[in-house]
Amino acid sequence: MAPDPDRKRTITWDDPKPPLAASRELDGLAFLRAMIAGDYPPPPISRLMNFWLVSADPGEAVFECDPGEYHDNPLGMVHGGLACTLLDSAVGCAAHTTLAQGVGYTSIDLNVSYLRPVLSTTGVLRARGRVVKGGQRVIFAEGVLEDAAGRALATATSSLLVLRP
Ligand SMILES: CCCCCCCC(=O)SCCNC(=O)CCNC(=O)[C@H](O)C(C)(C)COP(=O)(O)OP(=O)(O)OC[C@H]1O[C@@H](n2cnc3c(N)ncnc32)[C@H](O)[C@@H]1OP(=O)(O)O
């Protein structure tokens, strides 16, 4: 079945190699703040799903997202994968802010609770990530997805593996 020609988005994105190189040359907080300042482009997934990093502080990171109909599942609400993506991004970047230059990380689990539905009309969403406990090998973090009124829509806990050279 052909898609509705009146419902379309054009997505462009930037070469992810320069920010990848920068991520290896800067400590995590400096790298994320440089991205917020526009020194490096956001990653391709940000363009695809329409979300952006708004702040990075030691142990904390915040993303925003403007949900649209193109995020919908067939059940009349935004697919839960958007909340997962935002929360994974927020807890991951919160962990990254605590890492020295040359130290990497990857999330190894993410447990999401969907408290309230996100609708394409909900308005700008805010995903806050926070480090609960750092560590030499594993960082424990938590996140919350809120609407513009500060109502919690979803929460998450996550573990992130620290990748030392
Ligand atoms: C490609 C094909 C993919 C197909 C698979 C798709 C999988 C998905 O994407 S599912 C989407 C992700 N999941 C969600 O959005 C669930 C969000 N959570 C909820 O809606 C609720 O917590 C729910 C229904 C699970 C439990 O609600 P309940 O225990 O009754 O708690 P309650 O306090 O009464 O309601 C909580 C909120 O849920 C919402 N809600 C509850 N029931 C409903 C309902 N029938 N319709 C719409 N919203 C509802 C309300 O917004 C309510 O918010 P508020 O507190 O502001 O009034």
C-alpha cells in the first residue's frame, strides 16, 4: 500500500565521523557541551527521530523531543520506542559526562516503565538522565521522561559499562 503523499518528512544528517573523532579527544562533559554549542553536529539518530541535547552537567544530561504523528504506533499513541530512545540517550550522556578523555561506555541494559501515554500532540518532551552511582566498571543511572508541565510519562533505570582503553 503506497504511503499518503501528503504525509512526508525529508531527513538529512551529518557525517558522524568528525564527532566520533572528537569524542575520543575530549572528556565526556567537554564533548557533550561542544555538541550543544554546535561545534559538532548531532548524531544521525537525533535527526531521524527529532530530538536534541539541551544540557550536560556533571552526572546529568537532558534531551528534548517534539513528537509528531510520524512517531505513532497503530494504537493511537507514540510508539514506546521513542521513550526508550530518549531515556537511553539521557542516561548514556549522563554517564558520559563523568568519563575522562579516552574512556568510552555503552549501555548494557535499560528498564523502562511507561507511566502515561505519549501522544503526537503532547508537545515538547524532556528526558532527564542522572548518574546514581559511578564506578570503575559499571555506572548505574536513572532517567525520567516528562511533558512540558513536568508530569512523568516514563521512567528508566540503566547500567552502563565503562570501556577503558
Ligand atoms: C509496529 C507495531 C507496534 C505495536 C506495539 C506498540 C507498542 C507500544 O508502542 S505501546 C506504547 C508505550 N506504552 C504506553 O504508552 C503505555 C503508557 N501507560 C499508560 O497508558 C498507563 O500507565 C496504563 C494504561 C498502562 C495503566 O494505567 P492505569 O493503571 O489505569 O493508571 P492510571 O493512573 O489510571 O492512568 C495513568 C495514565 O494513563 C493514561 N491512560 C490510562 N488509561 C488510558 C486509556 N484507556 N486511554 C488512554 N490513556 C489512558 C492516562 O493518561 C493517565 O494519565 P493521568 O494520570 O494524567 O490521568
